[in-house]
Amino acid sequence: MKPPYGHNRTQSSVSRISTLTTEVKEKVSWFNLRQRFSWLPQYDFKWPLCCPTFKLPSWRFTSKLQWRSDTTFIRRLIPLGPDSETKEEISMVKTGGSSSTLQTKFGRNRTHTSKYTILTFIPLNLFEQFRKGANIYFLCTMFLMLILPDSPISPTSWAMSLLFVVLVTMVKQGYEDYLRHKNDKAVNEQTVEVIREGIVASIQCQYIEVGDIVRIRENQYVPCDMVVLSTDLDQSQCYFMTANMDGETSLKTRYAAELTKQLRDIQQISEFRGFVECENPNPKLDNFLGRLAKFDGISSSFNAKTDSFGEEACSLSNENLLWAGTELRNTKCVFGVCVYGGTETKMSLNSKITRIKFSSIERYLNRYLAFYLAVLLFEMTISSAISMAFGVEYINDRETSQIQTRMLNGSEIEELVPKSWVDYHWYIGIMEDENFANGFGMFLIWLVLYNYIIPISMYVTMEMQKFICSMFFSWDLKLYDHNRGIPAVCNTSDINEELGLVNHLFTDKTGTLTRNEMVFQKYSRDGRIFNKAKFKNEEWSPLLMVLTLCHSVQVVNGDLVASSPDEKALLEMCEEAGFIFRGGTLSGNCTVDVNHERKRFDRLLELEFDSIRKCMTVIVKDAQGQIHVLTKGAEIAILPICKSGPLEETERIVYTFAGDGLRTLLFAHKIISQEEYLQFSAKLEYAKQSMVNRAKFVRESYKDMEIDMHLVGATGIEDRLQDGVVDTIKALRKAGICPWMLTGDKKETAMNLGYASGLLTSPSKIIDLCDVAEKDIGMLVSQAHDELKTGTCSPNSSLIVDGKSILNIMKDENAREQFCDVCLQRPTVIACRLSPIQKSQLVRMMKEADNRILTAAIGDGGNDISMIQEAHVGLGIIGLEGNGASKAADFAFTQFRGLRRALLVHGQWYYRRLAILVQYSFYKNVTCFTTQLFFAILSNFSGQSLFESLFLFLFNTLYTYFPIALYGITEQDYPDEVLLDQPELYKNNEHNKLMRPHELSKWFFLGLWHSVVVFGLPYFTWDTFADNGADINSFGAIVAWNAILIVSLKLLVEARHWNILVVGSTILSVLAYPALTLLYDQFLINALFWNNSDQFRTIHAVMVQPMFWLESLLIPVIALVPDLSLHFGKTIDLSWFRKRKTYPYLEQ
């Protein structure tokens, strides 16, 4: 028995389809030809190079911040029908039975965010780890140890060190992927209802296929991107919440396709024959292009103008698309067809567009590696040359003289007799020839001996340190919002230290510097200004009609649910005055109570707001049958489309409102006839059905309606500053951070808030580049640049510029460079009337101006996401109505004042911790393993190792690992109170100071000095040990002990906050070496991988000597004199001895 939704293809159906293919070939020939020249979208996926999984698409931006793609398909064709035969027939007819640029085969709806499976985890993880240059170097070194016939060091020690690093990384990445698998399984195994061949079947979400009709019920999550076919509501709308996607809790509305909105039951839906033609998968949440058409077979002729065979069709746009991961609300049932599934959904694609950010320390780390590799190469070259020139193994062709005694005339005489080195050094055995092969072999031997100067454990230590420190950010109680119960968020641990290096801050205004809690303050009518108290005396008028009806607010359970706080503030003020918006009915009627009198309107169309038009329009019909066009927006959008009303007076009023720091909106109204409305509606529907440049055609249709308006008034809404904004900006200035404010508001509003927030000071001169004609902008920028060079411009003068001027500046490369130079010298820059893309352009401009500039961007809205992601450090404000920006950011908190603690405290701590960790990791290896070079000098460069193999393994992985790791987690160079009270301390990190070349030189030469002391003092006192039976292994043990002692004490010298973890781990690390070495030398000498009888009781032989302990006291004193001199006057926090240090972090 076949399943209720299975395939039942017969031979006759195949023959019928083949016949159809032959019949349509001539009809579709022009269609296929036309497709070759049709519009190719700029968004699709491109496989990344060297991708280990080869599954997930990779997205990228072009230089103009547009989506770029390369695909074989222009768009996709999704057939709908009662059975599989009908679907295949539709596909054959539409594609002409041959290869086509219309995609008709799709994958299933399987969510796949994990990277590995049980079988692929080990090989793929190893592949990823050994794509890193450092790991490749360590692996190659291990192979050299294995292939060398007489390696001076056991390959086991290096293999164990590399295995330790790889295993720690593998465990961390495996755990992270396990969590992804759990999440994928929970999503994929959700039960959903699909309609297949007229039967409702419950299947797992992962088995949904593109083209399946899915039934979603209230409070259920949408399993895939689907076009709404019908809903249970009379107006064919549905409501959904996008909190999982962008964090917004307000409900959004979607509408059923016009062609299928009457199909309300399963039978009607399943019998529908048609197809969906739509664009390829792309991550743009604000756009969807497609059309839904009935399939009438091939009886009608092909219409090249509409790309169809005379089918009845309707347009599909973003208002018809439900996104995967959203939740259906206030709608009992929705039928939809799956158009994108699995990794092709909007949410899945958006999760992959995060640009990988690398910290400044990581970039310097590459230079450090190059430097130490050069040091390594130098040591190898010198040692190899000396070995070949003077080593006893390569001098068999030389002769020497030996004094011999012989009898001459009855008496003994001494004379010099030539003797070959072979005879003299008979114990060496067969001598080696001086050739390239032997020379290269010797070169590799020195590589094996000296390569420990590169710290193999540093990378895993850095990774763990960043991961743990990122949790401290979320645990900080002083960043915790107690009123809302929201902690700070750290979305990435890769760039923690960048918080301590910011020197340019880009901030949004509304919701970032301000509360985003709008309060109605003033309004204008008939060219006059009124306070809000007067509003209660207003009567019903066109102004009130626009205020109460031109919006996208919903009424849910009597409450206003608005995505825009401006709209909510206006409706709340109207409600106080007796004009109450009651919401819309299922039939599309809107109701407004006017002083207890109910007025009903039919909401005909909504021309939604967009950032290009900067306005929105609603068309309604009143009870008398009159059709009203209601428009609101910014003054730059409303004033040009108005032909009547108090235009000049209102323009002056708008500037007055802006001077008071109020956000302004203008309102316009007109009445049109039924014929005008029908003509506009038909034109708009035609534009919406276009698959080419639909947005452009729709916008042009909107403009045809938004003309010849009558200006009816304006409003001024106050958005008050958040608490602590002034103090925060003042502290950031003292810290050397240059603040920019990027906003879409008017110039006057932006300047007023600039003064209120402390961005601008009253005496400061303003360089004004707003509202400048394109032909003049270059001259003004050049003039400002010349004043800067000649010094005639005040150094405290600030710059204000608008979006129009930015657009023109970006067109001229010379003007752009001069403008950038001017901005670099300004203490404050305010940019107003900006679009989201212009915000990101300004951030990019400053990033490219100077590689020493490190930018941070902070915002709270979706229009700030591009700016946040473009900056080196992205900071998000967790808003009241959504946290889309906080999800896109690297770090997020609820108030702007949290920025002060994030940068000045956490940034300072993060940066110093990691910078010292990197410097110390190289330093300790220089200190310990440069002694190999000194030993080579004394052993005639014989290639003998000073240290035992087990020590070489444990030095980086145990003896010196935990102190620096705990230092990197707990170090606080200054208490948080001091850092907040003295922001100037932040300048100590300026331009990555702790990683500059002079710091590298300081640590390197200190390491050399410590190495000299650690090796030199035991060498000059060696006779004392030699007289008591000590050998070369004993000498290595003494040097190893003192190296551990010195580097451990050096860490305490560097630490400015001594806590029990750092001090305790340092003591244990110092004691661990003699303890473990005694255990190994005495009992485990033949265990594990090491079988070296020469080490038997080696450490015991030297520890019983008084000279050993005397050296242990003298060496630290001599070695650390330069370090203590450099740190003279430094204050060390010893408060933990008196009172346990408490951290401002959550206990749980």
C-alpha cells in the first residue's frame, strides 16, 4: 500500500509528459531565448575555497555594499498541483523539457548549522586545525624529528606537546558542535502538517520539500520560508512575531496571495494547479520578488511581455512571505507553500553573513612570529656553519701535531709529529664528508634543537583565555540592567582586547544617546505653534485624520502595539484628547472614536515607508464614500509634494522645533475620486507583478499618488537623553576617543542634542558642510583642508555634514581624501540626514584613512547594523522593542552609559591581559631555550641537547602554563574605580602600545639576559657539582630549575594585581618541576615513552648540594635587577592578603 503522499508515476504519465514536451518546444523557443538576456539578480551563493564541509553557501559584499553572486539559475520555478504528475507537467511545460535557467529541483528543509558528524569530526577538525600556519610549522618539525637518523631530542616530547594543543582545541570545538547538533535536531524533528495529494500528513520539519503546502497553527513556529496562500481571517492577513530573528516583539502583518486567498479548506488548496516563480535565495529581509500563477496548460499562446502562457497571475512581495523561525500569532490557521528551505532560508543565510574580525594583537602576532622565525633561522645558520667548519665530525682531512718523545744519542728529546684528526679522535668513528646532504642534515638538527623558541601552547592559551574572559563581561553586575533583568551580552570572544584600543566612536542618536521614549510636546496647525495642552481642545480635522489613521500600529487586547515609538506617542496623545484609534476589523474597516462618536473608514491601501521616499501614505474611504490620501514623513519629503497650505510658515516652525531638540514630522492630505484611485490601483498592481526592477516601478507608482498634497500640520516629539550620557562622553574624550554622531535626523535636532550631550561645546566653532550644492562641496572641503594645513582653523572646531554632502563628497576622490583629513583633526563630527549605507561608508572611510585608527560603532536599530558590522568593534544597545542591533554586535548592553565601563574597564583589562600573555609566552621560551645555543658553543656545536625530552614537553604544557593562563584571566592593572575616575589611563594603550616594536625588543633582550644568568652562573660554579659526581644531565636539570624559577618570578613582577590564583599557581608550578622530576627519575624512568637510564636520580644528585640552593637565591636577584628597575615605583595590589578581593561579577 502506497503512503498517502507518495508518488504514483505510471508509464502513461511519462508518455504524456514526453508528448507535452514535443508540443511546447516551438512555443517556448522565444521564451528560452528571452531568458538568456533577462535580468540576473546580484544575490546568490558562491562556494568558498577550501571549505571543509562543502555544504553551506558563502555570501559577500561588493565594493558598493551590494550582494554579489554567481549562479547557473536566474530564478526558481515551484510547481503546485494535486499530485506529482501535475507538478512534473508544469515543470516540463515551463522549462520546455530541456536544460533551463529556471531551477526546478531543490533540497529538503533540513537545518544544518553543525560542522561535523561522528565520522567526519576527527579528519575535518584536524584539517581545519592544520590549515593554520603555526600548526603546520609544528607538524613539519615533528616529522623532521621522526626522519632524522640521530635526532638530538626524542620526537615523543614534541609530539606530546602538539597533541596537547590539538586535543584541547578539538575538545572545545567538539563541544561547540555538539550544542549545534542538539539545536539542529530540535529544529529538524519538530512535527508539522503538510498537504500532499489531498491528504494532511504529519511529518518532521526536515522532510518538508520546496513546493509542499504547509499548514501552520497559532503560536507555532514557521518551519521554512513560505508564501502565504490563505488564512482563516476575513481580510486574509496573518500576524507573526520576529523576536527570534531581529528581537522585535511587536507583531508584523503578512497577507495571502491575491490569487489564492479565497482557498480556505484543504480540498480547495490541494486542487490548485499553478506555480510560484521567485528569485533565488538571498539574505535580504526587506525584499522578496515573485509571482503566483494558475497553470492553464499550453492551450494559450506565450506572452513575451508577461513571461507567461496567458495564465492568471498575481505578484508576490515581502508582504506575502513568512520567514522561517518566526512565530504565528493572533491567527488560527495559515496555509503556505514552501519556497526556501533548510540552509536557503532568510534566517539561515543571515546567520552566515558575519564578517570575520581579527584583533590588532593577532595582526601583530604574525609579525612576532616572523621575527622569532628570523631569530631561529639565524641561530640555525650560524650553528650549522660552525659545525661544518670546526666540528670534529667534519675535519677528517685536516692534520694536527702531537708532541712525542724519542731517544736521540742516548738522551730523550721532544718533537712535534704531524698526526691526523682521525687518529687523534679515534673514538668518533667514521668521519663525515663535507657535502650538501650532510650540511642540510646538520641544519635540520639545529632546527629540532632551537625550534622550542616558538611557544607551541600559546595559541590554545589565548583561545581559552578569550573564551573565559568573555563570560566576565556578561557576569558584570554593573552592566546588568536590574529594572529589565537583562545582563550584558558578549557575542564573540575573538576581539575582546579591541575594547581597550578604540580611538574613534561612531554613535547613533535615537535610542542610543536618547531613551527612545517619545513624548508629544508641540504641534503646528495653520502655520501657528501650539503646546500639547492646547491639543486637547482640537476638533476633528484633516490633521487629526492623518494622525489617527496614517500609521502601522495594531491594537491587541486594547493595547497599542507599534514598531515605531513615534507613532505610538502620536496615538497616545490623540487618545488623551479624545480621538481614540480602535484598530481594524477583520473586514478591513478602521474605527476612530471622536469625542464618543464612532467614525468608520475602509483602509484601501498602505504605501509603506521606505528610506528613499522618507514618508508613508495610507488611502482610506470614509462613510460618505470620499477617498482620502493621508501622508506623513520628513519635511524634505513632504514639503516638495505639497502645493497648498502654510508651506513657508511650517518650514520655519520645523526649524524652531529642531532647535528645541524635537523630532519633527509633517502631515499632508488630499481627496481623490474613485476613478483616480482605480487607475492608481491598477498601475500599482501591474508594477508589483514585474520580476524586473519591481522596487523601482513600485516607487514610481507611489510618487504618482504622493503629489499635489495639502500641508495640514507638523508635530514636535521629544526624545530625552539617557542617564549618564554627558558623563560618559566626557570620560571618553579624556580617554582620547573621538566621538562621532551619525543620525538620520535634521541638522538642527542633531546639533541641539550635540550640545545637550556634550558632543559640542558652546564656544566651539562649527565647520558647516550641510545643504551644499554639488558644484560647491569640493571647494568648501578644499577650503577647510587648507585652513587645517595653515593652522588658521581652530583646533577645537567641530564638523557637521549631511547626507547630501556626503553623497557628493564620495563621488570625488580628491574631495574624499581632503574631507577625511579634516575629519581626522576634528574633536567631534556630526553627520545628519544619513541613510544606513552612508553610516557604514563613513566608518569604512575612517578605517581606511589610517591603520592606527580603531573604530567602534554603537546603535540600537536595524538601520545601525551595517555600521556596527563595518566597525572594528560593534556595540549594540538592547532596546525596548527589539535587539536586532545587539544580535549583530560584538558586545551589547542596555544603556549608553555602559559604554564607559565596557571600554575603560573591561577594555583596559582585556588588552593588558592578552598583550602580556603574548609577550610572556615568547619571553619564557627565549629565557629557557636560548641556553641550548650557549650549550652548543661549549660543546663545539655537536648537536647535543641540554634538556631531557620530558622537560621539553612539560615546560610549556605544565610548568609554565597555569600561572600565565590565570594571569590572563584575573589581572587588573588598576581597580575599576580608578579606571573610571581617571579615563586618561586608557591612553596608555594608544596605538597598541604594549605590542609595539620597542616592547618586543624589551621582552626579547630581557629574555636573553635571563638566559645568560640562568646558564652562566651554574657554568662558572660547575666544578663544585662535578667534584660530587654530577654529569651533563645534572647540569641540564640545574638550568631547567632556574629557568622555571626565573620566568615564574618574572610573571609576579609584571602582575599588578596579586591574587591567590596567580600567586598560588606560580608556587605550585615552581615546586612541580622538582617533584615530578624526582618521581620520574626514581620510579618512572622506564615507563611511558621515555626510556633513559642516564636520568636516574639526576635531580636528587644536585638538590643535595648546598651550591644548588645558593644559586637558586642568587640567580633571581641578579637576573631580575633590570626588570625591577623598569618597574620601579609600580604599585602592586596586595589587598588579597588582608581581605579577599571581590569581583563585580555574578556569583552564579
